Amino acid sequence: MRKLILGAILTVSLPTMADIATDLNSGLSVSEAYQNAAAACTGEECDALIAQEMLEAGVSAEMIMAAVIDSGIPAAVVIEAAADAALRAGVDVNDVMAAAANVPGVQPADAVQGVTAAAVTNNVAVAQVMVAANNAGINSVQTVAGVSQAGVSQTVVERSASTAGIPANQVNAGLNVAQNNGNNSSDSGSSLNLGNIITAPTTPGGDSPA
């Protein structure tokens, strides 16, 4: 699988942002514009530059992640990369989960899996991830399934679920879903650094929504 680096931007051959914006304005989907830019680009850092230019063209983080997923990268891997960069930048896990939950076409458990893997790396408590998932509208069964799919042990899953107020019957159901899904972490072997494309939303008062 090709190596994706979506972070620090180096000099590569890529159409200008105006070309990406033109594609979008002409009616192409974000995925189509992404694929066009990728086809015209040479260099290891292409995806990073495309992602940044799409942000500058007004494309949301959720739609950029969807476009990368459409290129063939597993959803949980892409979300983990974006979540890791966001958490490292100090974005609250609730805002990270909200973005992950809103990526078009992504299953809730995959969104939770990606955020959980990033949260563990960044020392965010699994119980906080579970609460964030529930706050984002993901039901408890899919929340537990996603956490388990991220490679969190059953003991930690059960303890964290208790802290988050998830009933035991929903924990058991979620563990069964994870087992049926293969219960394995989506590690493609690639090095992904999506860069900080997820930012905290603001309200008129300047605070992130609860």
C-alpha cells in the first residue's frame, strides 16, 4: 500500500489551489477533485499538499477525510491520522469525535476506532472517548465495538464503559459486534500524518459547543 504523508508540506509538482477550486466550482465532487490533483502530482508529499489546499479552498475536514478514504485507505486509518494530529494540537476529544462521526460514509464503529487509537497514543482516557462518542450521537453498542476494534483490552473496555455509564448489556453487545467485525486494529503499515485539519468549532461567544 502506498505511503501517505499528510502533514508537513514540501515542494512537489501539483496544480495550484486555483485548479482545485476550479474543479470544485465546475461541479466535480471533492473526491473527484482530489483524484484529479493526485493524478497530476508527483512526490511523496502530494496528499499533504492536496489536503492543505483543499482546506484553503473551503473544503471541510470531514470531506477531505472522505476523499482520502475514497482513494483506498481504510476509514479507521485516515480518522486515526486526523485525530492524532488534532489531539496533539490540543483539540478537545469531543470536537475530534464530532468530526469523525460526520465523515460521509463512515460506519460509527470505524469512527470510534480511529479516534480511540489516536486517543490512546495521546494519553486520553478511553472513558472520555466513550463519552465523546455518545455526545456525538453514536450509540453505546457501536461505541464499545469501535473501542474494542482499536485493540483496547476487554478489561479496559469494561472498566471504561462503567466509568462512562454504559450498561453491561450494551458492553457485551458491543464486544460481540467487534468480534463479528474481526476485532482488529486497521494498521495498514503505512505512515500517515494527516496534519491538523480538525479544529474546534466556535460559537458566537467564542467557545466550543458542549
